[in-house]
Amino acid sequence: MADKKAKEYWSKNLRYLTILLSIWFLVSYVCGILLVDQLNNIRLGGFKLGFWFAQQGSIYVFVVLIFVYVNWMNKLDKEYGYDEE
């Protein structure tokens, strides 16, 4: 029973990682490299949006995703009884 619980926990953890890393890939690689020319037609705070994604946006999104991951994992730990409390 504990083995099944651990596998479910790990499966959800991998699902969270896949979702968050996919978002980061889209923001950093797709928006920052592949779509940079199309996004440069849009301005954000005086800067071209493609440039912003390449220089700042992917970093900001990565930091936000870290906090989202911590929040999700704290909830997951409580759900499966792995929290420290």
C-alpha cells in the first residue's frame, strides 16, 4: 500500500514538473527565440516584446514557476502525508 502511495506521489510530482517546464520552454525558447521577430512588432514598456522575453521574461517566468512549484509540492506533501508537521 505504501509503495502504491509513493508511486502516485511521484507520478503527480512528474506531472507538475512536466507542466512547469513546458511553460518555461514556451516562454524562453519559443517566445524568446523562435517567435522573436513576430513578437518584436509589439512593444512592452518601450521595449520590443521579443527582446523582452529573451532578456527578462524567461527569467521572471522561471522565478514565478519556482514559487508555483513550491506551493504545489507543499499541497502534495500534505495530501500524501509527507509534510513535516
